[in-house]
Amino acid sequence: QVQLVESGGGLVQAGGSLRLSCAASGSILSFDVIGWYRQAPGKERELVARIFSGGRTVYAESVKGRFTISRDNAKNTVYLQMNSLKPDDTAVYYCRAQSLFSPYWGQGTQVTVSS
């Protein structure tokens, strides 16, 4: 079983920064794409950012210029650097890794941005 463990969430003031980590139990090179998603109460889960095996990245329009997704293959970890945080960024953030057959999800980490 592939395991993904998110960490780095917490409470931060508007304008502040957090860095989320997604640690995989195996090599992240095994996945075609790894992404960050978020879900606020009463809303659907939405894509935040993705990084593909070739290094290409994709961001939701709402976070462009503020968030950066990156990876460290040696540590089997994907990061989400979040700057200039807004209250609307408050959500549970989930890591998702896509293999050839199925996706794997982490349990999520809470990010709360106060106004």
C-alpha cells in the first residue's frame, strides 16, 4: 500500500506563509503526477497545484504567483510553498499521487488563515 503523509499545516495570519510537505512511502518517481488539493467546509475539493514527472507544473488561477509546488526526489517528498496567504485559502489540504492504475490520497492537513 502506498502511503502519503501530509504535514506543515497550522494557523497563520493573512499575508503569512506556510510550507506543506507530502512524504511518500516509496519513490515519487513512480508517479506520473503528484498534486495538492484542498477542500473547505461545504465546498468541493479543488485542485491547487500539480507537478508532473517531467517537471512541468500547473496551478489553479487563484493561487498563481503565491503558491509554488516542488519536489525532492531523494526525500520522496513534494512540497507546497504558500505565500501571501488569504482567509479564502483556509481548507484541508490533501496530497494526491497518480500511478498508472489509481490515485493515492493522504489524510490531509488543516490550514487556517486568520484575517
